[in-house]
Amino acid sequence: MLYNVVDIQNILPHRYPFLLVDRITALTPGEYIEGFKNVSISEPIFQGHFPDHPIYPGVMILEGMAQAGGVLAFKSMDGISQEEIANKVVYFMSIDKAKFRVPVTPGDQLVYKIKVMRQKGPVWQLEAKAYVDDKVVAQAELKAMIVDK
């Protein structure tokens, strides 16, 4: 384990119920990050999606992958202080080639694997995949920018 949820909260501004990364397990600055989210039936999203057939929404998987990508971007910035991180945020610019392959249900562990495709200044283009039991459940190309709050 590299970063637990408390460490992640020191990097990202997201909080319950919208912090969608529980742990970071691998990180190579400027190249790759791996982390996970445990999907639980007690999450508020399942009250409405769907009460008698709970499926974790694809948009939440995309957001979780983007949050992991945000951790990668922040941890790839040389010499940035915790104070500087606190004054920045990552904005989505685009989501391309999104595919949802297998439904995700309570009890699953979503493993996010994110690779840097390109990075220029504050703009990051990422190849993102989410897995459950080593099977790809979702994938997309994400573009984001680090900006001042």
C-alpha cells in the first residue's frame, strides 16, 4: 500500500460520498498508477440505482478512474508542496472511447489501472481501465487539466 484513504484525502478535494478511491497500491510518477475501490451495498447510490437490482453506475467508475488519475498527476509534479496541492484541482476536459463491458455489483473490488498517454504542462491524457477479478469492466481515454482553485 502506498496511500490509504486518509493520504488520498490529503491529495484530492473529494469527500464522502464522492471520494471513489480507497487505496493506491502502485505509482510510477509521470507514467502509471494503480488503486482500488471496494463497492459496498451501503453506498447511497444503490438507493436509486437500482433498489432491487443494484448496479454500480458506469459514470461513477469513470469518475473513480479520473480521481486515481488526479492522484497520479499531483504526485508526478516535482517539488509541489502540500499547500500548493491544496490550492489546485483537476478538471475533466474530455472522456473518449468509454466502454462498459461487465456490470459492477456490491461486493466487487474495482481495480483502477491508469497509464499516461501524453502530458504537456497542466494537461494530462490518460488511458484508464477498471477491472474486477482481473477482467476489464470499463475503459476510457480521459483528458484533464490541473488548475488553481
